[in-house]
Amino acid sequence: MTKLGMGVVGVGAMGTRHAENIRRLIPEAHLIAVADADLARARQVAAELEIEHAYNSVEALVERKDIQAVAIVTPAKFHGAAIKACAHAGKEIFCEKPLTLTVEEADEVLHVTSKAGVRLQPGHVRRYDPAHVRAKKRIEAGEIGDPVLFKSLGRDPSPPPVSYMASGVNGMFFQDSGVHEFDLGRWFMNDEVAELHAYGGVLVFPEAAQFNDIDTALVNMKFSRGTLGAVENYMQAVYGYDIRTEIVGSKGTIMLGYLQQTPELVLTASGTRTDVVDHFLVRFADGYLDEMRDFVRTILADGELKVDGFDGRQAVAVAAAAERSYREGRPVAIPPAARPAKA
Ligand SMILES: NC(=O)c1ccc[n+]([C@@H]2O[C@H](COP(=O)([O-])OP(=O)(O)OC[C@H]3O[C@@H](n4cnc5c(N)ncnc54)[C@H](O)[C@@H]3O)[C@@H](O)[C@H]2O)c1
């Protein structure tokens, strides 16, 4: 079997999961090296995964000729530079969300990857979550008629450590969290967001204010064909990791999301208890594996990615518009953009 030689750049929480999946659960891929700005971390993950090569930069990793594809899982601020380094070295690219922090940089990486003739898949994991995949198929089959309303919420159990915001490398809440919902809206409604009005607040995590960020957001959206959307992001659900989406159509509705992780219910005199999904690595375990497997298989088959750089760019554009709308306190229109012709 021809295996895809791969490297992972940035092996924190998310990158380690991708590296584990590539190393242990995707037989068509061969994890050759990991890299992290923190070399000790790269070495530790390489040792845990029993692979030989660890580097302290994307530039060092892409020098390897036996690596054909790279998963970029650094904080968002470094995505653009890493994508460019991989493209210049002729590597196929998977890059975690958000593709970049600005639309300008997204356009630049689209240009660079297209010129280099390499593929670029953003890590929009919801598109690979089994329930979301089924919902998309039902919509396409016309089961709920024409979609008219998209509603989605993403609630984290608790705010990130202050250092996460202080670092300034992860983007604002709209880029870091909202981007999942924005991509999902485009995908389910099969349309682009044309206009939105975003509200935000620092309501539960006062530390957010000093970094010019927010902990709560509501975004009302209008798609280009006139259908509507509403997105909520909240940092402090307390009870767990809560992801829910509803697509309302002319002939029915699909509701996605669940709180209870395992089918166990404990009933005692003091009440009824269930467990609750508590982490994205738990909720989207299947999605992370399926998206990386699909990336690997598509590259090996020289096929067309299901989700590509333009999708990443469009989600970034919605996040940027949401930030602008929030800061300027008014609705913001999003200029239409055409999907670039395939190279
Ligand atoms: N799809 C999802 O559901 C999901 C969930 C979590 C995180 N993410 C994304 O994954 C990315 C990483 O997030 P994380 O939670 O793993 O962050 P993290 O802070 O846990 O890990 C980031 C790692 O990257 C390393 N790093 C920083 N700058 C680097 C550089 N220039 N070159 C190489 N390594 C560098 C850091 O040392 C660290 O080990 C982000 O883009 C984030 O938005 C996606």
C-alpha cells in the first residue's frame, strides 16, 4: 500500500490528537515527524507516538522529502506563515481552523497554494461529525424541503486560561469559536452569508475585556438568497460542552446536538443524574478521525477535497465581518467572493 508521508506542526491539545489519529488509526498514512516551537514538547509527543523525528519549526520539517502532506495545528496567528512554508515546499496541507485571522491573509494563502499546485483543507470538523453528515444528506435529499432558517450554538464549559487570550495568537471569540458555526451555516444552507449583525459582551469573564475580547456573542445573519441564520457562542456553560444546531425547512426541521455522553441514568431519592459531554476532543472524536482520514484518502487518490481553502476563507470573512459589526455597532454586508477556478 502506498502510504502518505505526513508531518504535524504544533502538537498541543489538538495537534497531538491529529498526530495520534495519523499514527495509530489511519493505516494509509505514515506519521514521519512532528514539529513544535517548543522542541521539548515535539520530542515528548514523538516519543509517546514512537516516531523518530521531532523539529522546532515548520521550515525544518518540510525539508524532509518523505513528507508529502502536513497538518498545521499551531495557534491561528501562525497558520498563514506555516501554510506558505508548506506550499513553497510542495506539501499538501491540512490546516486547523480558523484558516487565518484576516481575509487578506486568507486570500494570500489561497493564491500561494494555488500557484504551488497544492491542496489546502481547513479543519472544519463539524462537516465530518456523523450526525452533521447525515443531516446534510437529508437536506440534500429534500427531506425538510427548502432550508429557511439556520440556528446554531457553541458553548464551552469554561473560559480558556487567561494566558490563552493574553497570548494574542488565537484570534477573537468570533474567529476562534464562531468560525465553526459560520462554516456550518454556509454548508447547511448551501449559500454565502451576505449580511450580519453581531452583538457581543463581557458578561461572565471580566478578564476578556483587557484583551479586547468578549465571552458571549449573538450573530444574526442573512444569506445571499434571503434565508436567515442565528449563531450563539458562549464561554461559560458550566455544565459541559454544548453544541447544538437546528435547520428549519419548508417541510420539516432537523435538530442536532446532545448533552448526555453515555446512556446511563442514575435515579436515586436525591434525584436523577446523567453525565454530560465535557470536551471537544470527546464530542468530536469521530469527526477529527474522519476528517483526517478523508484528507489522507483524497490526497492519495489525487481527488478533490470536500472542504477546501475557499471554504476556510469564507468562514474567516464571516468572522471578520462579525468582529467589525460588533465593534462598530451596526450591520455589516459581506462582499460576494467567487470560488477560484481549480488550478
Ligand atoms: N477543530 C476543533 O474543534 C479545534 C479544537 C481545538 C483547537 N483547534 C485549533 O487547533 C489549533 C491549535 O489549538 P490547540 O488548542 O492545540 O492549541 P495549544 O496552545 O494547545 O497548542 C498549540 C501548539 O503549537 C505550538 N506552536 C506555537 N507556535 C508555533 C509555531 N509558530 N510553530 C510550531 N509550533 C507552534 C505551541 O508550542 C503548542 O504546543 C488552533 O488553530 C485552534 O483553533 C481546533
